[in-house]
Amino acid sequence: MLDNICLNCARKHLGKANARLYEFLSGDYPEEFWYAFGEMSLAEDHLVLAYPKLAKMIRSERLKMQDDETYYPDLSKLISEITKVAVKEAK
């Protein structure tokens, strides 16, 4: 996957991670924490070669989650950052 550079894919994975974290926070699905964690890692994979700064931002938030399961990253902010790059590249 590291050779599949894709801004849209990264945003998709972060959106899915956000939904999974909401499920985790409901208290009914504790395993969703780890699914969200994996989705964030997949988002990083789509960015790391061409957009290392964006990948590092996601990784930083993911590692905070790993260290503290009560930490809830602002995934909307990360999606917005990726969107800024996508819009800039589309011009």
C-alpha cells in the first residue's frame, strides 16, 4: 500500500476511523478502538511517500491514542489539512 499515493483514500480512512471511534465511545464496541487505529495507519500509508508531513500529523495523533485510550483525535482537522493540499493540487 505504500506505493498507492492517494489523498482521497487517506480522507476516506480518516472518515471511517472517526465513525469507528464514535462506536468505541458508545461503550458497546471496545474493539472499534483498534479498528479506528488501523484505519489511521492505512491513511498514513497513502500519504507517507508523497506527503510525509501529513502522514506525520496522522501518526502523531495515532500514537497519542495508543498511549491513552481516552484520547480522541480531531480527525476532522486532519481531513481538512489533507483537503487543503488536494484543493491546492487541483488548481
